[in-house]
Amino acid sequence: MFRSRFSWSLGLVLAIVAYATFAGTLSVAKAEQDSEATSVTAAPADPAIPADPYDFQWWNASIASPIMPQPHWVSFDLNTVLLDTLTHSPRIKSVSSRTSVALEKVTQQDAAFDSKILLESNAGMTNDPVGNTLTTGGPSRLQQDTFGVSAGVARTTRGGSTWDLSQELGTLNSNSLFFDPKHQGNSRLSLSLTRPLLARGGQVYTERLLTQAQIDAGVSWQEMRRQVEKRIADVMTAYWHLYEARCHFLQQQKLLERGQEIERVIVGRADFDSSRIELAKVRGRLARRMDQIISAEANVRRQQARLAMLIGRPELVSSENTLEMIPLDPPLAASLQWTLRDAVIKGLENRPEVRAAAKELESAALSMRITRNQLLPELNAVFDAYLAGLNGHNDVFGSFGKQFTAGGPGLSAALQYEMPQGNRYARARHREAVHWYRQKSEELRETMQVTRAEIETALIDVDTSIAQHQSKRQTVMATIDEEDVLTERYRMLGGDGTRVGVVLENLLDAQQRRSDAEREWVSTQVNYLVSLIELERAMGNLLIHENIETMRVPGRTDIDIVRTSDNGDGAMVPRGEFGSFQHPSDDAPASAAILSSEESVGEMILPWRTAPPGPAIPNAAAVEIRVASPATPPRPTRLGLGNRDSGLIETNDNKGP
């Protein structure tokens, strides 16, 4: 009897559970059908106008606004960042100064061929005992008074010859009985010429130090281009990584908000059908998501610190983590137009490393030519000529005129020969130069191969990012649909402590998958831009692509780095906004809330501190590396101190070039 009642009760319970499960399944199916019908009804009537395939990027509405807890903020576009980097980066200034040093060495070596003006004067008195009567003709001591001046010009020609032209004028008097005439005035015009005929001769050998200095300056110039290009690439990459980190931070906040919404539903239904295990699951997920937000915020701050360091502006570096940096540009780029062959050709033409290696090979070739010249024996031709005049009564000027009219020139010519036995030193130097040339030749080949490999790798990265673009977008759309369906199912089923626990777990996982897909989508966009930057850098084309030119100031060794616009007007105007959580103090004058400056193109002034009236900030365009551009009409620039409640205080700063 007891068994039959127990079997009957168990069958009744199973029937109720089966009916409830079947009813729940029907309600979910009906809800899905209604949802599909609603979505079909809400579809656009005109199939020729498709919906925006990128409308899921909800973070675009907030990414250009302050989102961090820092009290101050500054927003800027990529153009402003690049201009500020060219003006303030210590790395760029350092490599510019290094190149200027190399250019000065060229001038120093070229100055060796400048003419030298020689001036000399002397006066003397001699009073010596004599041991030969033929010296003075009687007096026991020789007494002489002398005075003379000389002026001349000496120069080494670029062909290797050395010449010296000098004119001497002087007086001489002696107590010797043989000294005639008394009180002599003398003059002498001398010319000396020395020319190497074999070793150490010729323009190549004579200008070897100048040529080497020019080669070293060329290497330094290419190294400067490489360093500037690398810094610009690092700044652009850091700019987009900051954008990526900010998007990830917003996405993580949104994920936390969606989880908190589920928590509020469970708490509200605690007396109806939710259980403690469901609340524990949700709160556990929320705790993990809060940890991820903390990590995302730390990553944003790290990216801000890196970007500030790369820009090098003191206001950014010394902000002490109180300034939020907001990039304004969206991750947009033109489609790729390079093939591997064209990219490699472009890279071999423009890559600074290739050009520097070619300069090093040129230096090795110069060393070979010099050491080959030194294998020859030294043979020098020496020629001397002079004109002389002499008068009494200290008539120096009469002697000067007489040297051209009386008598004739004195001449002498000679040959000088020198050859070390065996000439082992010169032979060893030549063999060393040959080995050095082979070394530099192989280094150039390796540099070209590395350039090709880097270009090919960059192209692969670009192609990979392009190929992932569509799949990542579809992944985001699929995860959004999945979360919507599971959210609707959770709302329809309610909770009985069993099946709803599985649905809740699936919903929380779907939320995480959606957030991960959105993160990967943003990372794909940023990776595409970064791969394009790396491709341009690998080709040595980044400065050209960004309209940045390195040039030497005419007549000086200072280096200008100029960035011009694409439209040909030569103007690059920075764009940015600045603000603070705090309002200016009520007792401060209105003008104290605006930081005025003699702004030049390329300056990104950061007036996020109130400044009292006073002298303007010095114009930073006077630094050695400066952003120069042709004069343009005044353009309005938004520079002022604002806050998140009252907005931005706008000023019209028309003092730029």
C-alpha cells in the first residue's frame, strides 16, 4: 500500500516537472518568434539602403570625452601631437645637435684650404766677442742692431701644392769695418712652392679628411632621419594604443554595468523565484569585472605616461598623473596601395639604414684609394725664387723699389725622394682597407636583406589586419545577438534554482564574450593602423608620408624639421581642448583663467592651470629644432581653461606665424 502511494506521488511530481519544462520551452519559442517578428517589422522598408554595419561601436560617442578620474584633461588630434613632438622631444633635439656637430667638422676640414696671412716683426742687438779679426776688421767685439718686419700669405691648394709668398723689410747696422754701406735698409720678396708628384699628391689624397668628414656627416644625417622617424612612429603608435586602452576601459565599464543590471533583477526577485546561488554567481563575476576595470584604468595611465614621455613636453611629463590625455582622431586610414616589389624598391631608395650603409661603403672605398696612393714613393718638387734690394741710411722703401728694378731674381729648384725599405706599413694599410671594404659591402647586403624582410613582415601584418577586419566585425555582431537572445530567455524563464542557473551562467558568459569581441575589434582597428605605420617606417617613407622634412638652415649648421599640410598652404594648425574638474576661483580675474602666449605653429599650450596676468610664455619656435611654415593668415585656435560642468572657455589666439 505504501509503495503504491509512493509510486503514485513520484509519477505526479515527474508529470508536473515535465509539464513545466514543456510550457517553459513553448514560452521561450514563442518569445523568440515574437522577437524575430518584431525585428522583421522594424527592418527598413527600402532594402537598397542597408543599415550601418558599424553602428555597434557605441563607445565612439564617449571616447573623445573625459572618462578618467584625473582632475584635469587635455584633448588633441594626431597632428597636434606630431607638431609638439617635433618641437619638444629631447631625442629629436639630441640627434639634431649631433648632426650639427658633424656638419661643423666638415667646415673645419674645408678650412684647411683657406689662405693664411703671416705677419712677423723682430728687433735685436748683438754684442759678442770675436776671435777672428776678419769678422770686424779690428774691434774686439761685434756689435749689431737689427730690426725687421715681414708679411706673407701661405696656402695649401686642393691639388696638394703648398706655396708661400712673403715680403721682408728691415734695417741693419754694425761696427765691423767691412760693413758697407752703413745703416743699411734691406728688402726681400720670396716665393716658395712645394708639390708632391707621386705619393701624397692629387686632389683625392689632399681632400681625404674633408671627404671623410662629408661622409660622416651624411651618415649622421641618415641616423638623424632614422631617429626622428622612429620617434614619430613611436608617438603615432602610442597615440593609437592610448585610444585602444581608452576603448577597452569604456568596454569594461559597460560590461560591469550590464552585470549590475542582472544583479538588480536578481535582488528584486529575491522573494519570488531567484536563489542565493544565482546572486553569488553574479557577484563573483562582478568582482572579477571590477578587477579588470582596475587593470584597464592602469593600462590607460601607462599609455598616457608613455605618450607624454615620447612627446617630451614639460607640462605633460610633470603633470604627476593628474592630467587625462584624450585623443580626438578616430582610427581611420586609407586602403593599402603597396605591392611587395614596389615597397621593397621604395625601401631601398629611402631607408636611412640603407643610405647610411652605402655611405659607410663609400668611406671604405675612399680608404682603399688613399692607401693605394700611399704605396707609391714620395717624390716632391721644390721651387724657390726671390727678389732683393739694399740701400744705406736706413732707406727701407728705396730698397723695396730697388728690388724690382736692380739686378734680377734668385732661383732654385730641387727634387726630394723618399721610400721606406720594403714599404711594409703602406702595404699592410692597403690590405686592411681592402678587408674593411669587403666588410662594409657585406654589411650593406645584410642591411638590404633586413630591410626587405621588415617590409615583407609589415605587409603580412597589414594583410592579416585587413583579413581579420570582416571576421572580427561579424564576431561582434554575433555576440551581441547571442547576448540579446539569452537576456530575453532569462527574463522569460524566471528562476527555479535549477535550469535558470544554467541560463544565467550562459548569459554571463555571453556578456563576457561580447566584451572580448568588442575589445578584439578595437584592437584589430588599431593593429591595422600600427601595421601601416610600421610599413611606412620599414620603407623609410614615414616622414614623407607625414609631410615632415629635415633640412639645413642655409649658411648655418642648424637643422630645421618642417611639417607642411597636404593642401599646399604650408600651414599645420594644432587642434585641442583643455579643461579641469575645478572651476577657477571666484576672486580671480577673468583674464587669469586664460593662459596667453606668443603661440607659433606647432605649439600645443596646456593651460590647465590658472595663470596670473604677466609676461607671455617665451616663444618655443626659437629652439634649434623648430616647426617652420610659410606665413599664413591668422587662424582661430581654441586655447583656454575649461571644466566638465561649464564647458570650454574659447579664445582666439592670432599671434602665430
